Amino acid sequence: MRRRDLVTLIGAAAVAPARIARAQQAQLPVIGFLHSGSPGPFAKVVAAFREGLRQAGYVSGQNVRVDFRWAEGNYELLPELALDLVRRDVSVIVAGGGSPALAAKNATRTIPIVFISGGDLLGSGLVAGFERPGGNATGINIVTTALNEKRLRLLHELVPNTTLVAALVNTSNPNSANQLADIQQAARSLGQAIHITKATSEREIDSAFASFPDFRPDGLFVAGDPFLYGRRNQIVRLAGRYELPAVYTQRDFVLAGGLVSYGTSLANAYREAGIYAGRILDGAAPAELPIIQSATHELVINLKAARALGLRVPPNLLAEADEVVE
């Protein structure tokens, strides 16, 4: 054999495995992951989603592929991102949040959708029922707004003389009107006044905190929202700088140095979504998979943050807490 032919043969032999690997990758079922946030701040929930997939028998890169689409806080991008996943003919769409879920639902009536949402599932038309969702969507229902009264009560227990609470809300979130109505109703039931402050960008978060000394709120309520969750380090830092006791919807705020949180475990919800996605890949119909009600709520308290604010945490709250950060 001539040297040139030998080199060609060796080169072809080296390239062949790579081509086979690419072909195998192309044949894997694909899960489209649609989210309104950014990848960095949501790395923990993505890890939980992958763990759910593993529990269902699927490992990314081995027997399934996951294609991510992040709106980076721009809700207007969600419809086009959903359509892109539909054009790519993914096997399942996992939608993190009510707005991504509705964008996916509007983009396809055939591709199965698994959502993690705290919105009005029936009123929005996302599903027809909880036991039998019907259509092509099912998922995990996380309770959000219904817990706002409990959160304001927690803030009042930590700051007993609370009369005025500032509420930080991302008004660009399509669900913000429902959030505002629920927060205001919760405040009225407790005899508290609420000052709504919008925060749709990093700059507006800074401006919101800069405005607080003008009307001197006794505490801060941070609404549940993917953008605000993604800016948790900024928000917690500013709350400390302005010495403002704050209550949050997710434990990650408290782990970042915040005072107290009460809400559903996002990690558990995304893990369940991974399991459901795996079941659908195995042939289950979303119309027959009941909506999972995420009924487990976590109370997390940061004693270090409380001491820095000069607050005494009542013993009953410490006994009730699921986690206490020292």
C-alpha cells in the first residue's frame, strides 16, 4: 500500500467514530427547556431537573439531549423561543414558569409540555383539570401568591410594629397584576399599608432602594419572580445596606444573606418536572398525568441577618423553621 493511501485510511478511521457519535447524538430524543430567566442564577434548579431525569432513567448526552432557551428576563422573547423549539421538533418542552408554559402552549398543541407554574392553570386555559389535564400539557403547580399573607405575618412577627411595607415587584411579569392584587389583599387583612415599587431592571432595583428612605418603610416584601430571583444577591445586599428587614419567597435569598423566606421548594418542583419529562419520553400521555400540587413549604430564617438588624427571632418561629442559617 502506498504511503498516501495509508495516511488516508488512518485519517478516515479516526474521523469515523466522531461521525458515528454525532449521528448517535442526532438520534437522541430532545427536550426543549424554555425559561424566562438566565442560566447562571437558575443553575441549581437545572441541576435538580437533571436529577429528576436521572431518576426517570435519562442522562443528558447519553440517552437524551436537552436544548435550552433562555429569555434573559425579556418576556417578549418567549413566543419566538417556543416556536424555535417547535420547529426543531423536540420530543418534550419543559417550561419553567407560567409565561413560558403559555408561550409553549400557544406554539404547539401536539408536542408534550411539562410546566412548573404558580399561575392560574385553569383560568389561563393551560389545562382543563388537575386530575386529568387534557390536551398536551401537565406539570407542577407551585403555590405562590396564596402564601403572601403568611409572609407578611412573618415579617410582622419579626418586626412587631410594622405598619408600612414596601413591595418590590417586577411589573413586566405578565402575572404581576395578580401578584399585586393578592399582596394588597393580604396587607389589608393584616391592617398594613403597602407601597408598591416596580423593579424591571437592575437599575430600577437600585432606584427602588434609594427611594425607600423618603417614606421609611418598616419592612420589605420581595415578590416571587424569575428576574428578581436572578438578582437575589443584589437585592439582599441592598436590603442590608439600607437596614431593611425583608421577607422573600425562596430560600436562596436567605442563603445569600437575606432575613427570612417562606415558599415552595423550586428544586423539588424542577426535580418532579424532570421525572415527568422522563415518563413522557417513555410513552406516558400528558393528558393523563395529574398536576402535581407542590404542597411542601419551607420557612428559612437567617439568624446572622437578624442580629445585624437588631431583631430578636421569637422562639415559636425558630421552632417552626425548616432551616436556620447561623
